[in-house]
Amino acid sequence: MKKFIKYIANAALATCLFAGAGLANAELSADELVKKTAEEVLTIVKNDKDIQAGSQQKIYALAEEKILPNFDFDRVSRMVLGKNWRTATPEQQASFQKEFRSLLLRTYASALGKYKDQVIEYKPMRAEPGAKNVSVKTLILQPGGQPIAVDYSLVKVESGWKVYDIVIEGVSLVTNYRSQFSNEIRQNGIDSLNKKLAEKNKAAGA
């Protein structure tokens, strides 16, 4: 768990670097899309003085605009809750998606404000022609630090490629959250999980 938490901000940053409106462009392959849009967001982060100064309003707005639209939240939510998704009511599902989305928004907004000249190295993508599920493998190169392996799982939907999981040094974001949330649900139920997520999001201003 500690290892995952240590790397999540870097993975979030890497996601920030390739996130953008272009991710909905179905004409590009997943890896081409990642590389194409990285420069755009890097430029925004590096040149926006408000973001560099830690403006929460600008940081949250950028995360909301450039990152979250690129996630398949329905797929992620179902995978994270697993069997608990099937037994949850529509109201409980909707509440979870709302609070989980806010949780991810906070995570990525935090990472945006911590950019320190990290560089992303992209590995050649190996996928069968016409594949609907692919993995884009990258390394985050940190000044004075060890490289961090970050892989992105993407699915092809009607509107283009969408991210549904991030694997950091072999640790899956989906699996990590599933473990955390399933324990809470098993002990106290899904309503308790949703309440705790809502309280944390409210306290953080998300």
C-alpha cells in the first residue's frame, strides 16, 4: 500500500501529461495519442504561472478539463467495486461514481501542482491489429531518482480511447482501490463507503 501511495502522484502526473481533448480522436492509435497530446499539457503546466504558484482553482479546472474526461468511469467503477457493484442499488452506484470521481480529481489535481521536470519515456506498443484493449507502457524519469514504470490500460469505445486502469511498478490502481473499498463494504456496507468518501471529498474541497 505504501509503495502504491508513493508512486500514485507520479502516475497521476504522467496521466496529466497525455490527457487532453485529443484523446477522443478515434483516428489515432492509443500510443500515438499519448505522445501527441503530452506536449500540449506539459506546455500548459510549465507555462501557467498560476498553476506553478499552486492555484487550486486553476489546478482543479485543468484536471477537470484535461484528465477526467479521458477515463471510462463506468468501467472503472464496475471493476473497482467488483461483485459489490452488482448488488448495489442504482442510487448507491450513482453515489459511488460521484464520490470516486471526486477522489480521482483530487489525486490528479494534487499531482498537477507537483510537476518538477519529470520526463516520460514511451515504450513501443505491442497490440494485435484491431485490438480494443491495449496497454501503453512508459517510464517516468525523475531528476535524481529511480525511473518509475507506469502502464496505462485503454479501451476503444465509440468516442475513442479511454483509460480504465493504471499500473504503477506492477501495482494496479483498480486492484488497489478494490482492496481498500471491499474491506470497508464488507465491514460496514457500501453506504458507509460512500459516506466516508463524501466526507473526505468535502473536507478537501472537491
